[in-house]
Amino acid sequence: MDKPVALVASRFRRLRSAGQKTSREARPSLIYGTQIKWKKSDFYKNSSTIIDGKITYHMFSETDNAEHARLKRPVVRHHAMSSVLTMEPLMDKSIAELCDHLERRFVDTGKPCLFGDWLSYYAWDLVGLVTFGKKFGYMDKGRDFDGTLAIGDQTIDYFSMCGQMPWMDHLLDKNPLYHLGPPNLSKVTRIAIESLTARLKGEDGFDPEKPDFLQYFIESRETHPEIVDNGTIIGYLLLNLLAGADTTATTMRALFYHCLKNPRIWERLESEIVANIPGDEPAPHAAARALPYLEAVCRETLRSVVPAGSLVGMNPYVLGRNGSDSEDDEAYKLRMRQWNAADIVFGGGSRICLGRNLSMVELYKIVPSLVSRFEIQLMDTEEKLWTSSRWFYRTQGITCPLSRRTHKV
């Protein structure tokens, strides 16, 4: 949203009972505080899934606060940063595979790289690997070979539409007589079910030294048998898969696009990374977090490219651009450099996104890993990043020639 539009939006200051997104005057804690008991609207129910012929609600689609808290209790510790970092070897494996594909397919051949697409292939393969120890294979194939990524986009469009008219979901996706739409993620659901079955039978070659979320969820069934059964585990797995890939890839594309479009910012980011991160291996998370300009760039990207708000709430995109009505352009730009500590892109309170730590570790690792190894630029400096704000904010595009980095900046 441009600044003038944000200023217009900021004049609508009251929190209404329905339909009014809030801006500066409503503080985040009013809606996202841990003790706030606002109920989620029916907007979210259409993101439920059908398992064994029954509508099954997971943590994202469950609107009842008590039931949400019950579902969250067994697994919340597995999404803590300490647990996520135990999976860093799996992330390193995926990053190394991505770099190898980029070298063989584009650096060695001189062909331009559809960089934005490859960030999606990486994000989906990684989320499969950390969720149930099995990558989907998009990097190996070099394309959306089974249509799941495209179906994911269509599903988000469907959620956005039916979120405004929740009753339509029972006519379309949840129709018990005849499924009318949308294209569903049955392949992802099938993989989740097959992975759980194979793990329980000991047939998937699981290495206890390399834990994944599936193993954590199975352990939760043992520690919380009154809450977690196999159907609940499938819900946990699907939530990981459906919420953990597209959103992270969108952020990665936005970061590279906006930095490459602004040479001053790109050169400063590039210099910091190349001076501190060796290009021969994936960047350790601890080393990446020690880079202050990378930190600022990641935070600014999240502030600039965020999902849309809910029926009653605040739009982080508007909130992130709200200033005083009298603020001039220079003051606005200065304020934009001071947002490292302000962030509601993952929500807040009891409903804060459980996958935020995984997503942020991915982001902090992938940027220095790629920048330290490759020289990256836009094929067309006039290229416009395709964006769509239908519930989730989505991006497509970025074509880049790649070459091996042979010198320090």
C-alpha cells in the first residue's frame, strides 16, 4: 500500500463490531494479546480438511478458543526455536541441493534462472523434509511436476472467496454428494497419511539422529493420548505443509526482488554477507543472525509483504506503513529503517503462528547461503514482481542470470 493510501486508511480509527479493519488507533495487544478471548470468525473454517469422510478441523481452522488451546498444547514445544534448530542439518541438506541444482542447471550452462520458481521448489522440498523426512522432488524435477504448487495457489484463492461466504464451502469443497471444487490437495494428504503409516510400521528408514515433525507429533500422541490420535497427527502434518511453504517462498522472492531492484541496498547486503559467510557451505543460523543488515532486510521484507487481515482485526500491511498525517517523505523513509523490533506478520497472542521459527530460520539461512556462493542480478531491471493479495499475499517472478562468486565484494 502506498503511503497516501495508508494515511487515508489511518483516518478510520474505530474498531467496529464487524467488517472494519483497524489501524494505528487500535493497539496490537487489543486483538492479539495472550489473554484476549476474541473468537475467530467462520472465515477460517473452510480451510478444514476431510479425513475418512469427516470434516476435520486443525489448529488453523478451529474457531473455538478452548479446542484450539487443547490441540495446541501437545505440540507447541516442538515449534520452539530450540526444537526447530535440531532440524538445521536437514535445512543444510536442502540448501546444498538447491545450490547444486543452480550450479549445474544455470551457472554451468549460462541459462537464465527462473529464480522465483526455484525458491518455491526449495521451500516445498524443505517443508516435506522437516515434516516427515521426505522431500517432494520439485528440485530434482525442476518443475511443479504434479501440479501441487499451482493447486496450492488455487486453494488460497478459494479460501479467500469462501472466507467471505463460509456457507459456500459446504456446497463446494465439503459437498458430501458431489465435490464441486476447488482442486484439492489430495496428493499432499495422501503423502501425509502414507508417511505416518510407514513411520508407525518402521518402514521409512527414519534416523532418530535426524528428528522431524512427524516424529515429534507421534511422541505427542504418546504423551497426550487423550488429545492426539492418528487423525490429529494428519491435521498437524497438513498444517505444516499447507502453511509452511508458499508463505516462506513468497517472502524469499520479495526479499531478493526488492533488494536487487535497489542497488544501494543490495550492495550493502552483499558486502556484509560475503565478508562474513564462506560460500562453500550453507550458512549456519547462528552466523546469519549475527549480521545486522541481513536482520534488518529480513524484517523489512516481512513488514512490507504480509498476509491480509481477518474479518475483525488489523491489517499488518496498513499498520506497517502508518505514520502521522504530517509526516514528510524523508521522515517516512527514516521511520522505515527503524522497524526491526516491530512485527505482527505472524499474528500474536495465543493464536500466533506456530511455524514462525521454522520460517525465520529458513529465511535467515537461505539468503546468505545463496549470496555468498553466487553473483545474482535481475535479467531485466524493469521486471515487475507479480503480486496477489487474496487472503495470503503471493508473489511470482524474478528471472536472474547466476554466476559463481569468485571475489570478495
